[in-house]
Amino acid sequence: MSDDPPRVVHYVGFRDDRYWSAFRVFGGPRVIHRRWDARARRDIGEDDVVIFAEGDETQPLARWNGDDLDEALL
């Protein structure tokens, strides 16, 4: 068994049916970030997978942090 933390799947900015398309391709997210903000960027680990509804990690960060949904709390 590896001592490495598990790889986490993050979804960023999904608000419509694209969520289900991504879910079919990548599986369910561990964390859903409602927007690309400082909190989302800070929570993403080196080996994590990040799926964006629009854009990529080079887009500007939101001015305010949004609340996130964690699979463990649902």
C-alpha cells in the first residue's frame, strides 16, 4: 500500500447538464468548486485531476471565494 495521498477529482464551475457529461467520462468528483477561486486552487494537490466546466487553470481567479461541496459531507 502506498503512503501517497489518494488522487482527488475536482470539478470547477459546473452548473448545468455538462456535469453529467463530465461524470460519465471522468467519474464523480470528490470536491465540487462552484468557481475558480483562491480556495479551489489551494485545495488542489499535485496529482489531483481538475475538470473545468469552462476554461482552464489559466483563467482569472474569482474575486471572492465560493463555497465548495465535499463528497464526504453529502
